[in-house]
Amino acid sequence: MLEADAPLAPAALESELRRIGAERYHNLHPFHRLLHGGKLTRGQVQAWALNRYYYQAQIPVKDATLLARLPTAALRREWRRRLVDHDGDAPGTGGIARWMRLAEGVGLDPCYVESGAGLLPATRFAVDAYVAFVRERPILEAIASSLTELFSPTIIAERVSGMLANYDWVTEDTLAYFKPRLTQAPRDSDFALAFVLEQARTPAEQRAACDALRFKCDVLWSMLDALHHAYVTPGLPPPGAFRPAP
Amino acid sequence: MLEADAPLAPAALESELRRIGAERYHNLHPFHRLLHGGKLTRGQVQAWALNRYYYQAQIPVKDATLLARLPTAALRREWRRRLVDHDGDAPGTGGIARWMRLAEGVGLDPCYVESGAGLLPATRFAVDAYVAFVRERPILEAIASSLTELFSPTIIAERVSGMLANYDWVTEDTLAYFKPRLTQAPRDSDFALAFVLEQARTPAEQRAACDALRFKCDVLWSMLDALHHAYVTPGLPPPGAFRPAP
């Protein structure tokens, strides 16, 4: 429908963006089904937590990169909240610290996690591609790439209930990262969606916004592909990557 | 051995670099064993050729990025040969064009290949990470990252003989890319190795050179991990990626 010469009305563009999520968001990936369904070993969950930590730790880098490019105080104030959410207001607070609690809760050494030593190279390449995208692309596309948050409350709800029900070594405290995300993500994605619907006016801009969301879905999906290959089937971690204790 | 305070002698540094290749070069990846041993379908070989095309097409981008940072005419002349090798002197010549003949030879539409439409996102992220590395890191590390070419003549010999013996739809003409590489790669890696052995004098520089080679091995390895996941086991191409004809 985006091949047409006329731009879409905002509601139609929103439908198109939601359709992309319905087809490509990583809740559809088999690794997530295994994770939430209790089908993974503790070592496999450790691999997920370790690799996802790098993503979490780079999110405020990504947001600061965009913040530095935003032209108005109003936009910068809006985007600054994301830095507060992830970096916190004091040591031990914020999303990165909460993800580290998750990593520790599933049995990883925080120094090892923070070092990035056992990361899958594919994780680093995907996350770094996301930061580069936000640094280099037009602001409309950079903001549109954040719209995967439209779809995150569903996956978080599935994840928390599924992991608590299925892994007796996972506690509510271990999963403390996710609870604030259930309010932060909708607040953030409401703003980003309104911005994109307002700013993407030409067919070319609307296509670029949709492509940015597809790109971001690719980032998240490829991280799970790499985990699945290395730790599930065939289960061949690349040289130097984390190997769960037998 | 690189933990010591004293720098390695050049011969010891060369041994260390060769040891990294012996442990991490992608000739050890199961996908290559399948490819060379005739165990892949034509569709799987197409997926390999398609994704590897993006790598080939970005190699002169990577080399031009480095060329623009080299401080002397002598170094630039040396590095310029790589551009000639890959971009050629006229349309239809050079390594990119020869790789496109390989892609066509295994049955792909060249317009599709060139568009990048069916690429695995992980391929793009890995290759772009390589170009970014060469743009951002010290020249010593950028040059050291090319040292995977020390190990390429072996894999090329295995590949050409294995593919010709095992796939009756692969011809010598299809594999024309590889023959010039058997002389180009050693010439290039002789220069790069001599540069690294001469310039990496402190333990920190020597460690950085080794890490650069490890990084490049990770790039190549992660490309095969992504192919293996998408097209071999479990064989789940991500949304939007190339799907072989049934």
C-alpha cells in the first residue's frame, strides 16, 4: 500500500507500522517461545541474559546519540527521560542496573557480564548497527526505529509470567527489570508514534519510517538467531563466546 | 604469551597471529565443510553466494576508507592495488564482477543480488561492522584486520576443488573469482603482515593487532553462523530474507 503516490492518512500509516510489528517483532522467534515456555536450561537463559545485557547497556548510548541531534528543548526533554530510565539517578538504579540483577539472578558473574568478554560477535554487530543507524539517519527514521516499543508490553507480560511459572530458579526480584518497562515503554512509544505520524508526510518519508521499524525488528531478530544457533540448534558457540557450565 | 611486559620479537608475533587463524578462521566452520563437501542444495549455495556478495561489494568500500586515512604515497599506492583488484579497470572486470558471475552461475538474478533485498540482516551488520572498524580504529589495527588473507589460499584451494567435484551445476567459469585471489591474497597479506610486524612494537600494540585479527575472524564466522541458522539447521530464514525455490 506504500507504493501509492499519495501519502497515507495517519491512521493508515499507524496500521502499516503495527502490521510490520505483527509480522516481524521478535516475540515470534522460536527462541522466545523456548525461553517463555520453560524449555531452556539455566545455561541457555544465562546466554540470553548475557547477550541482551549488551543491548541494554547500549540503549542509553543510542538515546544520547539521538539526544545530541534533537533540535528543540521540548524534544530533548522528552528524549532525556529515556536516559533517566536506563542510566538511573544513582548507582544501582535504572534499567542497566536492573538487567544486571537479572544476569546475576540467573547465576552470571557481573564483572564477566560487564566486560563483554563472552558476547556473541553477532550481538555486538547488531547492537552497534542500531546505534550507528540512530547516529546517521534522519531524525524521523531514528525515532521510528524505536517503535518496536509499541509491541514490547505483550512480550514482557508473556516473559514474566512464563519465566516465573517455568523456572524455579527465577524470582520476581530477578525480573525486576520488566515491571517499570510496562509503563515506560507505552509512554515512550506513544510519543514516538505521534512524532512519526505527524512528521512522515510524503510517501518517501512514510516508506523510510516503515523501513526503519523493519530494520529495528531485524536487529532484535538477528540477536535471537545468533543465540539459537550458538546455544540451541545446532548449539555451536563461535570461538571465544560464552559456554555454559556443563 | 601476550600478557608479558616485554614485546614479542617479530617472529613470535607472527606465530601468535597464525595461531589465531588456526583456531578461528572460518575454514573451520561447519557450513564450509558442508559447502566444500557437496552436502548443500543449490538453494543453500545460492544463499551463500548472495550473502557473500555483499561482503565482496563492501571490500573496496573498506579499502577506500583506509586509503583515505593512509599518510604516505607509498602506503596509498600499495593499498590502491586492492581497489583495482576488486573494482577492476572497466565494467565487468574485478572481484565484485567475478563474484556476480558466481552468483549468476548458481542461478541467481544479478539485479536481485545487487539490490541486497534478500540479504540476511546479520550479514549486513557483520560486514558494516568491518567497514566501521577500518574507519575508526588506528591504522595498525585496520591493516591487521586484513590478515585473514594469510589463511585464504588454503580455503580457496579446498573450495574450488570441492565444489567442482561435488556440484555438477558448478563450472570453472563460475568459480573464476577465486583464481586471481590465489596470487592477490598472498601479495596483499605479505605486505600487511610485514607492516604489522614492523609497526606493532609495544605489548599494547601487539595485543591490539591480535585483537583486530580476532575481530575479523568473528566477522567471517558470524556470517556463516547466520547462513547455517537460516538455511541449514534449523533452516529458519528471518522475515524478508531470501528463500530458495522449493
